[in-house]
Amino acid sequence: MSIDIQQIRSQFPILEREVNGKPLVYLDNGATSQKPKVVLDILDEYYEKYNANVHRGIHTLSQEATDLMEESRRKIQKFINAKHDHEIIFTRGTTEGINLVSNSLRNILTADDEIIITEIEHHSNIVPWQLLCQRTGAKLKYIPLTAEGILDIEKLDDLLTDKTKLVCVNQVSNALGVVNPIKTIIEKAHSKGAWVLIDAAQSAPHTAIDVQEMECDLLVFSGHKMYGPTGIGVLYGKEEILNELPPFHGGGEMIKDVTMEISTYACLPFKFEAGTPDIAGIIGLGAAVDFINSIGIENIHDYEKELVDYTIQRLSEFDEVEIYAKDAEHSGAVSFNLKFDGVHSSDVGMILDKKGIAVRTGHHCAQPIMQHFKVPGTVRASFAVYNTKEEIDTFIDGLKTAIRMLG
Ligand SMILES: *Cc1c(COP(=O)(O)O)cnc(C)c1O
């Protein structure tokens, strides 16, 4: 099936905007994607027609709001092919999902345990584990990178021991756009009895996810990077694991009975959803999933792969450009720098912005990778289904100007 990009673009009001007198070319989708009209409209519609608190009310509005929220949970269950809808926990985003798990493990892990992460993680998949290890005395180990900037997966065999309790890795790197070998990592980790947490923040918008086929134990992603609202995200966990983990936040919604001495907890998913949730955000995320399904995630994947391949091909025309992990499999993003001494990625970003082109510059919340390449930052172009080859040509023209001005 070929997709009608102009029809898709027409669903995103912001794409009609001009920036600095030029049509917006938005290539910062790895930071957050734009939102289609269906998502924007449903947020208004929720507040105009259904607003009420969920799960507690006997009245009609409360029941309607609850039904919409739970319908959204089932849409997300289907989207990642989870076995049960109660394996879908709503969070504020990837960061909160990881912090939920790491805080929950505070009373389970001991100084004898080990956690393995990688040098290619976002800070939100590093810092929570450092905090957990400081609190429990558990040991944190890293899968290193090869010189090229991809995971040195051979090293995992040495790192994995009987003490490994958890392995955490992103499916796609936000900093480089590189696809990581999560299948191999999951198989090896499971052979030692360790759980695996997948950070799917950069894969959920671009690739079909099937948690049962993947066999990951926990998986997190953010709504705002996949056409949904900000402030809403998902933690998926296998039922038996979520049952084993103690709650993170205490409060309303998450209890069965409370006495002054002790409380018993509600069943899944409510055990992990204390307080009034972001009801509008949850419904908005459901609409974002509908939007993705209306095009088909496989179609989105194939089209974006063309965009990424074309970008790498065009960037390769310049001797002045260094593309990171160039030969690795990419998804959704490409990271590069100009090879000029003393030129920072932000210099390139500012010149592009004058031409209405939005890219991300800096360390992308992934400083260990920058340390690996011995650079303070990179320029990252990242894509969504509404981007076009013409926009990439505009971006390349802008880059030519940057090379002329900075060289
Ligand atoms: C964006 C991102 C995060 C953090 O997501 P938030 O929405 O800011 O919580 C974590 N990991 C990766 C790979 C990301 O791209």
C-alpha cells in the first residue's frame, strides 16, 4: 500500500506554520512528534462532553469517562500485543515508567544483585539505575560500544552472571537512531534468569511492537513521541512480574482497604496508578494509536526507512560531514557533525533554524555516547510519517549554507 503523504500532512495543523519566514521543516520528531487533528480534537471533546473523575463515580459522566479511558487501555494493549489489558500501566512517560520500576525494586534488590545497562542509553535509562544501586548496594554494569558506536554484544556474555537481576536497553537509540539487537539481549538475559526492560521510546512510533513475541518482561514508551499528547506514557509488564513488584506511589485508586496501620493494594493495573490519572491524555493517546493504525505501522516503518536511507545517502555526499554509526541499521533518526575544528552542533542548528528547519543539537540526554565519540554533541535529524524527501532536500540545502558559513 502506498501512503498519501499530502493527505497525512493535512491532518497536522502545525505543519502549515512558517518559521523565520520559511515553511516549517520539522525534523525533531525524536524529541517530540507533532499531533494530528484527531488527537487535538479528542482532548477538547473530552473536556467539553465527558469530564469527570474515573472509577469512583456512580453517575453517568464518570462512567463514560471511565469507559473511554479503559477503551484506550485496550487500544494500547492491542498496539503492543500484550496478553492482558491490566498489563498496561499509565505513566507520565518513559522516564516515569523506568522510575516506577527502579523504585519498586528498592526493597527487592540487595547488594548481591547486578543490573546491566548499556553505553547507548538515554539518561532516563541510566540515572534511575544509578540511584537504585546507590540505595541497595547492587552493582551497575554497562555493555560497551564498539569504535563504530554500536553495542559490543559479544561482551554481554562476560557481563551476565547468576547475580544479574535485570538488563535494561533501548530498542532504538535516540542519540544515533541505531537499532539495537534486543532479541539477542533478551535471549541471553533469560538464559541467566534475568528480567529485561526495553525502552521503546524511539521504537514505538516507528516499528511494530509485539511484547509476547519479543518476550520482554517490561517495556516503556512515551505518548508524545508517537503523535499523542505530552505527559502520558505506558509501562507494560508481564502480569506475574507486575504482581511481584510492590507499588511505587501510594494514594487513592491504588488500594483495596486502608486502615490507620496498613493498607492492602488494588489489583492490576490500579496498584500502580495512584491518584487521578491524566484522563484526557490517556484518551488522546488512544486517538494517536488510532491515527497510527489508520496508516498502518508497517507502512510508516517502510516509508520512514526510505527517508532515513535517503538522508544518509544525501549526507554522504559531503566530505565535511561525519555520520555516526553510518553502516548500522537505523530507524527514525540520523546523527552527524561537521568535521570543522571548533564548530559546535548548535552552530549548525542555528543556521538551519533561520531557514525554518528544526533539528536537535547537543548531547540528546545521552552523554556517555558523546564521551565515546569525544564530542560535546551531534546534530540529529529525526523523522515522522509526515516528513517528505523534498523536506530532506531543503535540509541538505540548509546544510550546504552551514558548511559554507562555518568552514
Ligand atoms: C525521549 C526518550 C526517553 C525519555 O522520554 P520522556 O518522554 O522524556 O520521559 C527515554 N529514552 C529514550 C530512548 C528516549 O528517546
